[in-house]
Amino acid sequence: MTAIDTALPSLTLVKSFTYRGNDEEWSNTYFMTGDLPSSPASWKTLADAVIADEKTLYDSTVTVVRAIGHQAGQSVAVWSYDYLAASEEVPGTYAKTGALVDSGDTAQWIRWSTDQLTERGKPIYLRSYFHPGYPSSTVGPDQVAASWQTAAQAFGDAWITGYDDGDSVLHHRAGPHGVVGLVATPSEFVTTRTLKRRGKRPTTP
């Protein structure tokens, strides 16, 4: 295994949707406290529990296709599960109440505060982005829909409470070097996050 600078294990959830006419994947990696899940079954239990809550943050055009587990300090996965290959992909369940749907590279985030500061004395936050953006249909195009903020608050709080991997081990949202999330706050405004893969623009003759 190739060593990397991380002190905690992580779970990555890969999602897929259509962007500019092509299949596009994006992901969220959650570093977490607690011992490494002890078996493939424990990893799957943990992934399913997180997905059950995370899927409330995107609509049914977005599906969870893979989950990947990493050991602290290692770049090679110690566990993975291909939901798509197993015909178990998980569609989002966000109902878009009071929301419009923006383009694929728009997003909104959840931020977790911590009790740590940077070397310059600035607060350290943990942040996860979710696609696509869901602007409010009533307040204005810059504002995140209230229904998304409600779902995001619940998901953010669930990571603070902790997710059980089936071995009575609770995993809490953390940073790669061990700082732990304390208070979750959803974003107020729609933003953007560049997607890794984009459909090729047609060439002009």
C-alpha cells in the first residue's frame, strides 16, 4: 500500500448523474473517528447507514453507485462495494419541495465547526459539497431551498451523533488528521464546485 498523510480511516460515496449529456461521477469522502470496520460486512453496514441519510440531499436523478473504504495513512482501498454492478444503486430521495434544480456543477454544502485553529489562528471547518444546486423557488436564485437546508441539518447532525458499523463502533465526522466535527451548519447560498469529468465541447468547424 502507498502511504499518504492521513490519520483516520475514511468512507467515500460515489454518485452518478447526467451532466452536459454525459454520465458524470462525483463523490464525498468522510474521514471518521473510531477503529477501522472489522470486516466487509461492517463496512457495508456503515456505508448503507450513511447512504440512507445522505440520499435525502439529492433527487432521484442522482444515484449512489459505489462505496470505498480506506485505512488511515493508506491510498489503496481496503474495502469497496459496487452498488451499480450489483444492481443495487441507490437513487436520491430529495423531494425538491420549494426548490428549483440548477446545473450539475452548482452545489451547496454542509460545514462542521471544530475546536481547532490553523497556524494563523483561523477556525478549522470540515465541509462537504453536494450536487446539483437547489435554489429556492420562492426566496431567490441565490438562496438554497429551505427544504434542502432542513435535510442537510439532519444529515450533518447524524454524523455528530455517529454512525454504527454493526460492531457497536460509532464513527463521527472528522478531518484527515483527527480534528472532529462539533456543530453542523448547511449553506445559505448556492455555490459551485468544479466536476472532475466533463463532456467534451463540440469543435467549431
